[in-house]
Amino acid sequence: MLTLDKQQRKWNAIAKQFEKVIGKSGVVRRKEELLTYECDGLTSYRQKPALVVLPRTTEEVAALVKICHQNDVPWVARGAGTGLSGGALPIQDCVLIVTALMKRILDIDLENQRIVVQPGVINNWVTQAVSGAGFYYAPDPSSQIICSIGGNVAENSGGVHCLKYGVTTNHVLGLKLVIPDGSIVDVGGFVPEMPGYDLTGVFVGSEGTLGIATEITLRILKTPESICVLLADFTSIEAAGAAVADIISAGIIPAGMEMMDNLSINAVEDVVATGCYPRDAGAILLVEIDGLSVEVATNKKRIGELCKKNGARDITTASDPETRMKLWKGRKAAFAAAGHLSPDYFVQDGVIPRTQLVSVLKEIEALSEKYGYAIANVFHAGDGNLHPLILYDNSIEGALEKVEELGGEILRLCVKVGGSISGEHGIGADKKCYMPDMFTEADMETMQFLRQVFNPKGLANPGKLFPTPRTCGEAARAVPAKLFEGVEQF
């Protein structure tokens, strides 16, 4: 055990090594400045890092990671800090490697429909860089104007358009990585299908536990000939859910299909005042269709008929960019608007089969009544990705613990009906204790084998993704202790 003086000398020495690599301005040491980085978008959990470093190149990242490796110092990668599962939450006495200054677009190849970016590039910048030439980047999390591509890769982020076009992993062709010993490796490439093990697929969604992506080759798509957005309002969320099932059953795959309940509708109208969302609706359904003009026209008519069949009161359509953006504005602002409903909210990210949508929403409503906390529902209806926002006041003693318990029940419900504990936010620190509810002992052990190959010292993002007996109590005790032999530091 290091004394306080020895520990301070240790960190001073490490900081000087970092400064030789990235200069004094790239190392954050002052206590008040470190507080900026004590949490990510999941603000319920906070921990100040020992040091923060701000590299600008792959070589600088590699040198910093190598210093951590040589000194057995744990480190956590962080992009824009918008994650909602505590994936970028520091641990005690760790180094936070922040990629926010790595924001260069390195190459644009329109002919081959690809773009190479650094991890600090903001999601929306990718589309802005190629839209003038008639291209766009499909994955579009609601936080796309502030979240970074590096974080999207770490969490395998989705978004409105993942129903038709897939999540981040479907759009990453190759990666330049710094792995936990400081080595630089390339995986994937410039073409969609590469021989050998799919290490690109392994890395995307690994939540910073296998290394840091410092250059990312993305697939870009040609802008569709025609795009139309429909907004249908219903008297009940069950009726909107039935419309979703009918649209998919009819063989129509919209670019995106989103649903919001009455609580969410009124929250966004209070904040962004779109004027498009009827405040008395039980639910609204936003459906975007794209493709050839004749295809869009046909599907627009069919979707309208199916919504009317299920009780839609009114249907608004928009084909021009300005009006389409206005219809989407409220949905994109839903999480921010929830902050005006209560002092705090706790968001979950479960996935269920579409056929279970109505029954699961009824059970969530029952859980809301049981625990006494209101829940606003916003979700990617087309692929069953739920985002229940549990409203509470963290200043009330014991409230967070009850809300976490309620959130856990929702996740277990999702698994029970054949779904998942996460669709796009990742596991991080928030959901790791529920991994044994979804995966068997053999599943978890296999994942740990993979993690140990890349991260044998357990220095890369410790304490995330997997439960440990020390941190997960009942959930961890449900997993045989041998699973954690030699990996306690994880």
C-alpha cells in the first residue's frame, strides 16, 4: 500500500512521462478540472480520475497506453462523454484517455463510398462532410450532434435508421487500433468482406475493454431518391404497437419507425414546441420511408392505410427536408426534454421481439405503479428497442436504489420474453450485473477468454461489461466463482 506521499510522487512521475509525449497542455491534473470528467451521460455514478490525457494522433495514444502498461496503471477511453451506461466512467486511480481532440477527417473516397475519420469526429460531421456530393452516414443516435464516432464504435450505437440500415458495426469497414500493451494494429480494411477472423466485428461494441480505435473507416451511402416521413397519432400506445406489427408483417421495412407515449409527447412539446405532436394523443408513431420515388409513394399509401386500420386519428406526411426535420425534432430531443419532467431520470435500453411490444408495455406500466415512479416511454418501435425513462428525484434518500431495482426488473422482463438487456447503449457499469440473466457460464467464460487475449493485465476499462463478485452482489453470486479466477481486476 503506497503512502499518500509515495502515491503523489508516483503520479507526478507518470504525468511527466505523459507530458513528454503530448506536452503539458495535453495533461489535465488540477482537481477542479478533473471534475469535468468524473462521469459520462449516466450521471448517477461519479468517480474522479487521477489524470486526464488528450492525445491527437495514433502514435501519441500508443505512447500513452504503453506508459500505462509499463506502470500497471488502469486506463479508460472516453470520447464525447455522451454514453448512457457508464462505459466511460473512470475508476479510482486511473488515467482517462480522452479522444476529443482527435477530430480530423483523414480521407474521403466517394467513388468507393467510404470515409476515414479519427475517433473524436462527431457523428453528424460525417454526413455533413459528404452530403454535398449526395452521400450520408446511416447510424444516427439521438445525440448525433454531440456524440463521437469513437464512442459509437465502442458501444455499437444505433439510432433511428438502424431498423433498415443496421447499427454501427454494419458500417465499419476497418479500424486502426491501439491495444492495451501499446501496440498499433490494423483490422478489417477497405472492402466489406475480409478473410480471416472478423476482428473488426469483435472490437465494435467491446466498450473500450480491448483497446482504442484511433482511425475508423466507415461505409457511406448514396442519398435516396425520395424520402417521406409520416406522423400518425393514436388514442392508445397499444393501438400504435399494433400498427407497428402490421407494417412489418406487410413486408415493409421503413428506414426508421419510432414511438412516443403521452408523457414524452407533452415533454417535448413543452421544450421544443414542434406544434406537430398532438398533446392529447395516447401515442404517436413516426415512420420514415426512403428509396425510389415509386416505392416511397406505394409504401406511404400502404402505411397510411395500416395506421388508419389500427385507429390512427390523423396522419401527417412530409417529403421536403425542412418539414421532415421538424417532425423528427421532438423525437431527437426526447431525452433532453425528460429533464424538464423531473429533477432526474434513469434510462434503460432493453430490446424485445416486436410481437411482445403491447404486453411488455403493459407490464412496464404495472411496474411503474408498483414502485411509484412515472415512466416515459420512447423507443425504436420497429426493432423493439425500448428506452423507458424512469423519473425520480435523486435528492430523496434511497430513490436511486429503488429506481435501479425497477430498471433491473424491466431488463429481466426483456430477457424473459426473448430479448436483450441492451440494444445500443452498451453494458458499461450500469448493466454488468444483469449479464448472468442473459448469458450462461460458458458464454461468459468465452467472452473473458477473448478479453484476456487483448487485455491480459486488465488495465483497459476495468470494472465494465462483466460482473465481479466484489461489485455485483447477488447478480455476481449467481455466477460460479471460477469464472472470475485471475480476473478480479476486471
